[in-house]
Amino acid sequence: MALTRDFKETILARVQADPKFRDALLKEGIETMLAGDVDGGKAIIRDYIKATVGFEKLGAESGSSPKSLIRMFGTSGNPQAKNLFAVISCLQQLEGLTLHVTAQRHGRGA
């Protein structure tokens, strides 16, 4: 389902006004990828980047070209783990945020 312009503008405004929402959006993008939905996670992180730092600044901060970053998080992008984790690390630093992975058993063997 394509997002409407109004919806994207609403998310942008909320990200810029609400630090907890901003943090949650980045966390959700990473958790979505860890759950196996890499394309969904990339889309969330792409929206996060657009609403916060932007691809130009992220490129300058991470040492990657903005065009490469845009392709990496695009619908057909297939980032190498090294590049993806470098971007996530940079986003955490820029936000002053440290994310942690917590293991939880569920389903079989719980």
C-alpha cells in the first residue's frame, strides 16, 4: 500500500517534534529487519533518515555518498551487512542513542 503525502508529512512532523517517537521509529526499522522483513525495515529506516538527518548529512558523517545511501535503502537496494551496520552506528551516534538487542524465547522451546 502506497503511503499518501499527508501521511508522510504527518510522520515527518511527529518525528521532528517527538524524540521518543523518533527513537521508536529507528528501533522499529531495525527490529523489522531482524525479524526477517529486510525490505520493510529498510523502508522504515529510509523514512527515518529523510525525517531526521537527511541523506546528504548522513553521507558526510558516514563517509558514503548520498546516492549510494539512497540506493541502499531503496526498494531494490541490497546493502552489504558492513554498510548497513555502519549506517545504523552512525544514526545512533547522530541521535545520541544506543540500541541493544535482547534475546527472548517464544513459541517452541520457550
